[in-house]
Amino acid sequence: HMSHTLLFKVVTENQFEEKGRLQHKMSFRTLHGRSVTPMTVFTQAQGELQSSLAVLYTIIFIPGLIGNLVALWVFLFVHSKKNSMRVFLINIALADLLLMVCLPFRVLYHSQGNRWTLGPTLCRVVGNLFYMNMYISITLLGMISVDRYLKIHRSARMERRLTTRGSTAVCALTWAGAVVLMIPLAMSKSQSQTECFHYKQLLEAKWKAYINIGIVAVFWLVFITLMASYAKIGRYLRKRSVEYPNFPSASQYKCSAKKSFFILFLFTMCFVPYHLVRIFYIKTQITETPRFWRSVADRANEISLVFSAFNSCLDPVMYFLLSSSVRREVDNTKSYIPGFTGHTGDI
């Protein structure tokens, strides 16, 4: 009796499963009166994502290129203070410019339906150059936060030590370390002649994943450092503005505190989503993961990477906040435009 009951239960469950599959299949076939399969839906969504990425990278490229070119010109050729902040901003602007140079290749790739036609060598160079400059920018933004914190909390003697020589050495080490990490990745051979910037499983090349894990760890270290530094800077400046409300510099303390939190907000908005996704992305590369989850990781990585690239477009706003030379140049430019007569001041 028990065997007959069990057999009936198994047959019934199989019938329900088969019915569900048939209903699911019919629902795809009758969508909008056309024959549609799951693969058709996936392909259509992939095509829409490719087009969107091409448009977004184009939007980022134009203002990012112009903004960083202007900033670099101001830092190099317009008179300004020779200090550590200027050195860091010059190197960030240069890294952002090199990252901008990579974007037209991504636009071309996504606009052609994720098809690469420029050879595997250029693919490796462009791909690694993009990430190298992104992480140089991240590292130097962290260095700026430490530099500002030390200058506020240390003595004048310590401030004199944090001059162009020290910041130049830090920047040189950052560039050298980034190049050393990029070389083995750029030298590795690609398995595809027509794909670039695409998802790759690294079951047979886990050393690449370990390098990426180390880079992600560096990001979180920089992020924690930046949060701690700017939080302390902001609290200190707001405290000074409350303690000495009648001092002429009280309003400047408040403005500087707002700048610190704004820079922290930009950094968080642009880089944190990508590095949260990156943890899941790398895990799928080095473990046996279903195709569906590999596809989810790939799409999430592509979308969040746009936010990281967008930071290079927003960095000129940071230059405006941190550099009086950039603000003066904006004032000079506005004076030649009808309707602009105001002064930006020290915001």
C-alpha cells in the first residue's frame, strides 16, 4: 500500500512539473504575439545593456576629458602654490586623463555588440591601463585625505615636512607599483580574438584572481583611511567654527568641513558599489558557479564600473573645491562670458 502511494505521489509531482514547463514555454511563445524563447529575452537584454554602456561612456568621456585637461593646464602653467596638494592633484588629473583615453575603445566595443576588432594586444593594454589609472586615482585620493588630516592636526613644523618632495615620492611609488602590477596581467595571453573587457573564468589562472583580490583589499584600506581622515577633519573644523563663531575664519571652517564630506560622498558613490560587486564577481571566477550567476556577476560588474569611470568626470569638481588656482581660473573665464559677473570665492 505504501509503495503504491509513493508511486502515485512521484507520478503526480512529475505531471505538475511537466505542466509548469509547458506553461512557461507557452508564455514565452505568446509574448507580444511572437515566438520568444528565454535565450531571445537574454540576447535582447544584453543588446540593450551594450547600447546603454556605449552611450554612458560617451557622456562621461567628453566632460571628463575637457575638465581634466583644463585642470592639468591650470596646475602646470598657471601660478599656484608649490605644495603637496598641488602635486597630488596633478597626478590625479593625469591618471584621469589616461583613463579617459581608454573610454573611446570601450564605446567602440559596446557599440559593435561586444565585438573587438583591434587585436588582443591592444585589448590587454587598454583594459589594464583603464584599471591602473582608476586605482592610481583611488590611492592618491586617499593620500590627499591623510595629507589634509596631518596638516590640520600636526604642528607647523610637521606641515613644512609634508611638501612637494614627500608628495612627489609618494606619487612616484604609486605609479611604479601600479605599473609593476599591470605588467604580468598585460603580458598574459588572451583566449579570444574577438572579445575584450569580458567576463573570464580563472579556474586555470587563479593567480590573476589573487592579484585582483589584493587590489580590492587595497581599495577598502584606502576607503577606511579616507573615511576616518575626513570624519576627523570635518568634526575638528565644525568644532572650531562653534568655539570661535565671531572669528573671521569661522565661516571658512564650516565651508572646509562641507568640502570634506562632499569629497567623501563622491568617493563612496563612485567606487563603493563597484568594489562590493567585485567581491562576488571574483568568487564566481575561481569557483564552479552556475551560468546564470556568472551572467549576473558580469552585468553587475559592467554597470557598477560606469560609476567608477564617472568619478574621473567628477574629479574636476574636487579640483575646484581644493585648489584656489582652479577657482581663480574659473572666475577669469566667467568674466569673459556675458551674464557672469560674480565671484566664486573660497567655497
